[in-house]
Amino acid sequence: MHVRSIMMGILVVSITLAGCNTNLEAADDDPNATTNETNEAANDKQPNEAAGTSSESNVEQSHNDDNSAANESSRNNDDNSSKQRSIPDELEKHTFNTSEEAANYMEGYRNIKQTNIDLGFGIEGSRDAGAGHQYISWNEGRWFIGLDYPTDTQYVTEKYPNNTALAKQMVSYLESHYLPAPQDKGVIKVRGFKDSPQVKIQWQVDKVVYEINSDKNNPIEAIQKAIDAGKSL
């Protein structure tokens, strides 16, 4: 009886050890088990990492958008400031009830049909004189340009004493510097008298006439101011 009990114990132990060995062999035979566990852990981690990356990308995109908006605002401010600086102090604005009234306000516009002087660049002008004055006038597009000089040279301005040379210089300058485009007409009048020099520039835009007056005896400078103003209006 005692021997039988011992034999039963040995049998139980043998069966237990055999079961353990079988589990170990199954684990050794299935290497994918460990890999699958690793992959599952990695998959659990990837959504978190992706979420973190997405959040960082959103922050960076938001920052870039803010910078773009700031840069655009800065450029607009610079453009507005540049335009404001381009408007000369001498510019006057006259507003009328109708465009016809604005056109009638313009002084001295003429359409030159008979010409007798070549001013260069295909521009023909008219030279005339009378009562102590000599005139040179011509058209460029919708603009009339007229020079009024004394026939007696002792009364002529010192900076531009030769009206013919000045007329040709103005034509040459306007070949590469473009006056504002008036709706109906524009006028440039230059007075070359030493005691009362004047440059008056007028142009119409709808019901408004813009005007620049200068007594500095520098027509080219006054024309450039009109050009700058035209770009900024």
C-alpha cells in the first residue's frame, strides 16, 4: 500500500513536468507570439505619437499664418505710406457738381492744328509772338502744353532762358515720364518772365480738377510732382 502511494506521486509529478515542457516548446515554436505583443505595444504608441505630431504641425501652421498676415499688413502699410509721401504739398483738389463744370474750370486748353516747329519725338508745335510775348505750344495726348516767354531777353528767367530748348527738353522728358491720364483734358502752362515765373498744371478726373502751382521756375520739377501725384491718387 505504501509502495502504491509512492508510485502514484511519481506519476503525478511526471505528468506535471510533461505539461510544463509542452508549454515551453509551444512558446519556442511560435516566435510570432512575442512579435505580435511588440507590434501591439507599438500600435498602441503610434496614435499617441501621431496625435502629438499633428498637434505640433497645427501649431506651426498657425504660427506661419500669423506671420503671413503680419507681413501682408506691413506691406499694405508701407504701400499706403509710400503713396502718402508721393502726394506733393502743392497739390490742390477742386470738386464740382458735374464733370462739365470741372472741364470748364480748366484754363487755356487748345487743340493745336497748325504747327511750325519740330520739338522732336514726332511732336509738332506752334510758335507765335505778339505784344512782347512769344509762345510755343503743343499737344501730347489729351494734354495742352504752352510756354509764354518775353520777347525781350532781359526779362527772361535765368534758369531756362531759351523757350525752344525748354520745350524740347520737356518733350524729351515726357517720352519716359508719363503724365496722369485726364478724363477730358489737362493743361500745363509755363510763364518764363523773370519777375513773375509760374508753372501751372491742371488735369480733370470726373468732377474733380487737380492743380499744382509753382513759382520756382522749374517746370521739370513741377511736372514730376504731377506725375507722382497721379500715381498716388
